[in-house]
Amino acid sequence: MEITGITVWQKTLPLTKPYWLSGGRLKFEALDSTFVRIETRDGLIGWGEGCPWGETYLPAFGGGIRAGLDVLAPVLIGENAGDIERLNRAMDRALPGHPYAKAALDAALWDLAGKRAGAPLFELFGGAEGAEAGVAVNSSISTGTPEEMVALINAARAQGYRTHSAKVGGADIAADIARIEAIEAALPADEHITYDVNRAWVPGVAIQVMQAVSGVARGWFEQPCETLDQCAVVAAHTTQPIMLDECLHTFQDHLDAWKRSAGQGCKIKPNRLGGLTKTRQVRDFCVAVGWQMHVEDVGGTVLADTAALHLALSTPQENRLASWLGHAHLVDDFAPGEGARNQGGVVRLDPSKPGIGVEPPEDWLGAPFKAYA
């Protein structure tokens, strides 16, 4: 399965409405996504997508992905696409770090592997866990007044969501307490909630808010502070479970967080970690230590979402929390009804479709950004 060519596209993906997080300090209106297609001598084609959530969410941006591909794509040309772990090591030697630049290529390699085997990726990742029930998906509730956020949760419930991620955070302690108390008062007993701070609190504020609502808050608090060190301080002085996210970029970060008892769970995202290969390694570690996980991607179309949901579906149910679908926030949808879709609050993947199971049409992508051969 010799790699003979790699083609790259850039696509701007407008959001259906502005999206605020981190206590309102970060605003997003469009995403810069990069699509890659890997071609092989025997005619198979694999697709992958790299899409940061804007430029201010994490240390990554779309232009950096495409610049990194100038270094990484030539490393893969002429190689056997089936040697996925070896090729990941080769990419790490050629360009240390820069996980976003590697994620799309790694996804395309896995897409090829699934197509060659005639199997969906979740079978290659260990087999489906609870395939009939599907993978629960969670809403994403933008920061606002208590009334606005409750209204958004009610609207999400009408779409089938029973797990919600509510964006809180900032320096106004009273405002965050009011948001959390209002949401808890309105939330049915059979629904689940995570309060996603997106690193907006300093440790003192995090401790004050979390302790003030400890008698009512039922859910997780996600990434309360900027760094792992700060989150560890909060974990040592509060009782609510902490979900780590933006401070975890490598396997070593997850190991350090576990050693320090900085949280009880995490979000694992292929684009942030450098691809499905490394995300699967982290997933297996989290299962071994008893962490719970949201398995999802950072952003992008149904292509990125579906690739991540294959890994989610193969994760043990006792370790698997709900996944988020980035494509639900986009104006454009190149494959309506295909891939990972919210069906009454869950995603069920089609076992008859090999590989990732969804492909962007070239007429939707437009003219290629660059090609390597």
C-alpha cells in the first residue's frame, strides 16, 4: 500500500452563530480547516482533517498545519501506508511537536487501514462497546446570563441531548455561582452537566466558586485553571470531580496529571494529541488507571467528528462519557445524514462503511491548496 500522493485543501467553516467560552473572553465565528487526501498505488484513498478551534483556544492555527505539511508530507511519500506507528515515529523525528500538523495525516492513514481491511475503524480500535445503545453526545452551552443558559439547555433537550457542557468562568464569582445554581435548579434528575471553565479561573476563584456550589452542583468542573499545576491545587482543596482538557497535550501530561491526582477524568482529542494513534494510546492509559473520558475532537466537520467517534465507540462504557460534535455548530455540511450524527442524544456508526465512513466531495472542497508526490 505504497503512498504515491498527498493532496491538501483549505476550507473556512463559518459557525451558525458566534460562540463564546472561557467566561466570555474568547469568541469564535469561523474555523480554518485543513483536509488531506492520501493516495496509494493500489488505488485506495484515505481522508483526514485538521481543524483547531480558532487561534486563541490552544497553541495551534490553521496556517501552521499547512506549513507543517510541507515538512511532513514528503516523509510519507513512497512509504507503506499500513505502517502507521512507524510513520508516526518518522513524523515525530522530522518535526518534533506540532501535533495538529500530524493529526490529519494520521487519520488518513487509519482511513486507509480500515478500507484495506474492509472494516470500520472502531473494529480496528478494539471493537464496539454498546453499539446498539450508541455513544451519548453532549450539547455545548455558550456563556450567558443564567436565563440565557437555561434556555439554551432547554433547546438542546428538544434535540435529544441529555448531557450538557455549560461554559462558565471569569472573575465575577457571584455571576458564576448564579449561573450554576440556576442550571442545577432547572436540570432534570436524569440529565448530566459539566461546567466547562476553559481555564478562565485562577485557583483562588475556582476554589471559592466550587466550594460555594458544592451542595448543589452534580457534575464535573472542566479545566478550571490555565495549567496542570493550578488545577492540581484546586483538586487538593475541593471535593467536586475535575475534568482536565486544555493542559493535556502529550501522554506524559496525562501521566503527570494522574500521578498528582489533578483530576478524575479528561477529554482526549485526536487533533490536540497528534492523531488517532496517540489518542488511542492515551485512551488505553486512562482505562488502565480508571479515568473517565470524553472522546471527541477539537473542531471541524463530520469527517473529524466521525473519526473521533470511532475511538469513542471502542472505549469501555464505564470509562466513556458523552462526546461533542463540532459539526453541529457549522453552517456548511457536506454529507447530511452521514457519519457521526446526533440521533436523539446518541451517535450510532454504520458498521457497513469501512474506514472513517465519510468523505468530503472535491467539488465542495474547491481547488487544492497544495499537492505532494
